[in-house]
Amino acid sequence: MSVLEIKNLHVTVETEQGVKEILKGVDLTIRSGEIHAIMGPNGSGKSTLAYSIAGHPKYTVTEGEILLDGEDVLAMSVDERARAGLFLAMQYPVEIPGVSVSNFLRTAKTAITGEAPALRTWIKDVRESMENLRMDASFSERNVNEGFSGGEKKRHEILQLELLKPRFAVLDETDSGLDVDALKVVSEGVNRAHKANDLGVLLITHYTRILNYIKPDFVHVFVAGKVAEEGGAELAERLEAEGYDRYVKAN
Amino acid sequence: MSQSPNQHGLAEHSHGAVIPLQIRIDRPKSTSVSDFPAISKTQDLWRYLDVEQLAGLDADVLAEYKEQVSFTSQEGLSVSWIPSTDSRVGAIGIPEDRVSAAAYTNASETLLVEINSSLAEPATISITGVDKAASALHLLVVTKPQVEATLVLDYRGIGVLGENVEISVGDQSRLNLVSVQTWDKGSVHVSAHYAKLGRNSFLKHTVATFGGDLVRITPISTLSSPGAEVEMNGVYFANSGQHIENRPFVDHAAPNCKSRVTYKGALSGDKAHTVWIGDVLIRVAAEGTDTYELNRNLLLTDGTRADSVPNLEIETGEIQGAGHASASGRFDDEQLFYLQARGVTEAEAKRLVVFGFLLELIQRTNVPEVIESLSKVLEEKLEVN
Ligand SMILES: Nc1ncnc2c1ncn2[C@@H]1O[C@H](COP(=O)(O)OP(=O)(O)OP(=O)(O)O)[C@@H](O)[C@H]1O
Ligand SMILES: [Mg+2]
């Protein structure tokens, strides 16, 4: 049983107009096996939270802490965080020319586990995971995310989630831009990883649709850089019906 | 690769920065060394080099290089030495600079590579240097009409070589020519390529330079028959003390021709220096021209220098498209972040990004042996960092 704690997190970003505070005191605790959904209006800081957990250099933490089983995550480099068991499925996955998916996956797996995976079982695992996500085998020879459609990029993120087996995953709008079938396939992937590894999930989304497949234990309403309300799955239904008006006004 | 404008060392050129190229047409041509002035930095052609770096290649007298050249035979291919007085020699291209003229004058024999029918396998000409005697070599590659072939020129060993390579691509032929420079330290190689493309022919011309103190290649593609297409690719990696200079030139002289020029390089270590001068001339007759040239450089450490200058001269308004891009910069932070977020260390992530950045062009040669051997060379280069 692991626990990821975010305490009073304040984050700024450098803009052309100067330093801007985006996260204004985020408190959030996720335990192994729990699924937390985060919903909130555009620009409220959801991706900023995701990137800050992963350690993107663009974001500066000015106050607060992130602890993984009591260990100071903020003191870790980006790759150390990943090796400690944190995973970020990105809203906009990056293209890497000339680096094939198979090379990338093997390199990442080797980095995470500290040793090269046994070739035969690894190839089998990759093939199976790709089949489960309805990804054509030819993707392994293509360059990372290059020319992938929006939906294909998202599947590729979940493929990594399944293969790298982190303890906690932040999924930043993994459902955006997916068609109905892809949404189901990708959700099943998340659920498989959740079940197999007792994964703790932080699911950032704009739509309740995905919550029909991935059942959240908690829903957090994220407004203006912090959590404005918390509840169970029923909170998502209410947000769908009423929007964020009441929170934005209150703010 | 994508690079955000805030990265250190980035310089994007736009049409506004283009230097007019009227000099290109008027450039003097001669096979005689004495027709060219002694080389100096004040000349535009040699402004990035000290004459000492040429290691004597601008001299009146150079040694022959026949002994250092070897090749294998296969069906459809005929390779032989002919006297350079043969009328076929010099028919494709005449020197435009002093080193090229010196090489022209001093190579008494020319290696004639005739591709008479399509080749089943890539053909390789191996040039393996053994010492630093300033030498001259002349190659003449003639592709007959309607054939398809891959030819690899493989330069290695220790050498000081001035060279001319003439390339004739027959009507409707497809030639894939790859020039690989993995010279040992201390080597100097200055080579002029003159390619002439027949009607509806296609030339894929790749220059891959990884080894040698100074390697300067000036490939000229003349599109003087309608419907011809050239793809000129270059890939290079300069470490400390290396100077790699590429000056591709596409001469659009006939209607409806297409050219794509893509050069990518990486630089690492003190005084690693690369130069890319990409010239494209679209003459009055070249209506319907479609051209694009691009140069990207990755600066891996401080103390490196990448000069990158695209020149585009357009004499007709009736063109399909003409564009260029040039950028030299640091790593793309987003790419590094993506890899590191998957557990890969920063050093390893950098290696992977550079490797991919350059490998992409090597892969375009479609020659498995070249891809395999240059992948290894690239890995070794990256280890040094
Ligand atoms: N590098 C940056 N420069 C300037 N502003 C930034 C930068 N990064 C983030 N911001 C701003 O911070 C705010 C929060 O952005 P963030 O991407 O975290 O929002 P989000 O909640 O993920 O929105 P969405 O739902 O649209 O994905 C926005 O107003 C955004 O413009
Ligand atoms: Mg976002």
C-alpha cells in the first residue's frame, strides 16, 4: 500500500508578463487502488498539477510538498520520479523523430526496472498489450508519436502505462479526442493496469462519459488553482448538469 | 525537430535574411589551377576555413589515389580506370574552385562507374586512405536510361584527398547515391560532386560525414531536363576540432523539376564547427519548379559553432513552390521531458534524441549495411560525450 500526498501546493510559471501563480494551494491524497477524478474549467490548472507532479522544468513549486510514501518527490529529478513509480499520460504526447516505439518502450522499461527485460517475454508482453489496445503491430516500428492521430497517441500513452507498471498514474485528458470505441478500449487498459498493479489513478477529464467505464472513488472539482469541492461519483453527475458556474462565481 | 524560440542559440532565418545569389551564375569555371586565385579567407567560398586546414590540397601538384580505391563487380555494373583525357571526363561538371581544379588536373586517370542495367545489390566503391600525402581522385558515375541502382562511396582510413565526382543520371533512371565519410582523425577531404539529371530521372544524393578533421563537400545537382527530381540529404556529427562543411546547390534549369534538400547535424565539444550553405537557383526556364531546403543543427555543448545559410534565387514567377528553413539550437525540452518522464536519465534521453534526429536521414538511404554501420558510428560518437 502506497500513498501519494500533495500538500498545499503552490506553483508558478514564467510568462511574458512575468511570474504567474497557477496552483494556489492544492491538497490531495491518493492511496494505492484509489481512482480520483479531477474535473474543472479550462485554464484552472489541471495540466499544471499533472506536470508539477511529474516535474516539468517549466513549473516552479513555491510552496507545499509532494510526498510518495513520505519521500520528498519535489527533490527528485523527472526520471527519478518515474522510477519511483509515478506516471503521467500526457494531454499532448510529444513526437520523437527517428526513435522507434519498440526502442523507446524497451529503453523506458530498462530504465524503470533497472535491467533489460528478458527479450522473449518482453516482445510477447508488448504484442499482447498492443492487441488489447487495438494497436496495429506496425506501430512498434514507427517513430514515437510521429504522425500518430490524436487517438493513437492516447492509446500509446496507455500502452506505456500497462507495460511500465507504475504505482500512481496521472491521466491528463486521456479521453479527449477519442471516439466511442477507442474510449472503451483505452478505459479497459486503465482498468487492467489498475487491477493488475493496484494502481492509484488521478484522472483529469472534462466529460462524465469516461467515468461510466472507469469508476471513480472520489471526484474533485478543480477551480482557479485549487480543489473547490470533493465528493463521490455523484458529484460528476451534478457537474455535468450544472457546470462550474457556482464555483467560478464563488471564487 | 521542433524548437521553441526561447532556446539558447536558436536562429531562425526567414525570407528576409536571404542573401541574393547572382554570384552563383557568374561563378568562374576552369580546370586550370592558375585560373583561381590563391585561397584566402576573404573569398566567400573559403571564408569559414584557414588555408592550412586544406593540408596542401590547393597545391599545383598532388599525388594519385588509384591504389586506395577498390570495388566489387556485379551484373549490370562496369567499373574501370580510363585516362582523364577521355572526352567523357569533364562533360558533367567543371571545377568552380581552386581545390577542385587541382584535383581535376592531377588525377591522370578517372574511375568510370557505368551502371548499364538495374542493380540487384547496392554497389560499393571503397576509398581507404593510408597516409597524409595530398592526393587527387576523379570519379565518373554514368547511369544509363531506365535503370535503378544504389551506389555507395565509402571513404575511410587516413587521407588528404581532393576530389571530383561526376554523376550522370540517365533519362527515367533512379539513382540512390550515398557518400559516407568515416575518415580517421587527421584526415582532410574536399570533394565536389557534379550531378546532371536526365528527363524524368530521380537522384537521391546522401552525404553522411562523421570522421575527418576537415570534410568539405560541395554537391551540385543540375536539373536541366524536364520532370527531373532530386533529393539531397546530408547528415553529420562534428566533435571537438572537426570542421564539416556542406554546400549543396540545386540548379533548376528546366521546367517542372522538383528538389528537396535536407541536412541535419549535431555538434559537440570545443570548436566543433559545421557550415551549411544551401544554394537554390531557379532559372527563367524553370517554370513549375517545386523546391524546399532545410538545415537543422543540434548544439550539444558550449563552444560549438554551426553556420547555416540558405540562399534562394528565383528568376521566374511561375513556380510551384519554393521554401527554406534553417535553425540551430539546443535540445527540445519537451522531447527530453517526455523521455525522462518514462524513467530515462537526462544523459540517456539526450543520446536517444540525437540518435533519432540523425538516424532519420540515414534510414532514408534504404541501404541496410550503411544504416547498420552508421548506427554504430553514431553510438560511438555519442559515447564520447
Ligand atoms: N508556460 C505558460 N505560460 C503562460 N501561461 C501558462 C503557461 N502554462 C500554463 N499557463 C496558464 O496557466 C493556466 C492553467 O493552465 P493549465 O494548462 O494547467 O490548465 P488546464 O486546467 O489543464 O486547462 P485545459 O482544461 O484547457 O486543459 C492557464 O491560464 C494557462 O494559460
Ligand atoms: Mg489541461
